[in-house]
Amino acid sequence: MTIEEAQNRVDAWINTTGVRYFNELTNMAMLTEEVGEVARIIARQYGEQSFKESDRKYDLGDEMADVLFVLLCLANQTGVDLTSALEKNFEKKEIRDKHRHQNNEKLK
């Protein structure tokens, strides 16, 4: 599915099953919460923290999808075309970072 299709699918789901969008501030708080859940899994799976029994029910892919879903909601609510925004972001990175990472001694 493309980013545009994902934005449209989220919008359709919100307007049928979800009743309406939560307001932008609520969705921003929800995005922060979902990113925190991803961070919890990463810290335990790849970092030094150990899993608690209650952490084992979380799935990294599902939590990342939750982040994406809420981000798509926010994009829809604020009129952001994420396909276009991502394309512009890549263009910016191509110019700004063209040699930056290859010349970074810390990455060698």
C-alpha cells in the first residue's frame, strides 16, 4: 500500500468505525504514548533492560504500526500529504547530507 492509500484508508476507517478523529492534541499525546511503547520494546530487546513478564505481550511490528496509524491521523487532520512531504524531505537530505555521512569519521 502506498502512503496515499494508507492515509485514505485511515480516513475511511475513522469516518466509519472510529466515528471521528480525536483532536490534534489528543492524537499528539497518543503518538507520544505509542512511540514510548516502541521505545520500551527496543530498550528491552536491543538494549540493556530486561523484559518484565508484562512486556512480553507487546509486538514491535504492531507497536510501530500504531505509531504510523496515529501519524497518518495527524497528517489527515492537518492537511499534510505525507507522500509529498517525504519526497521533499528526501530532496532536502540529498542536498544537505550528500557527503555528510560518508565524511563522518564516527561512522567508519
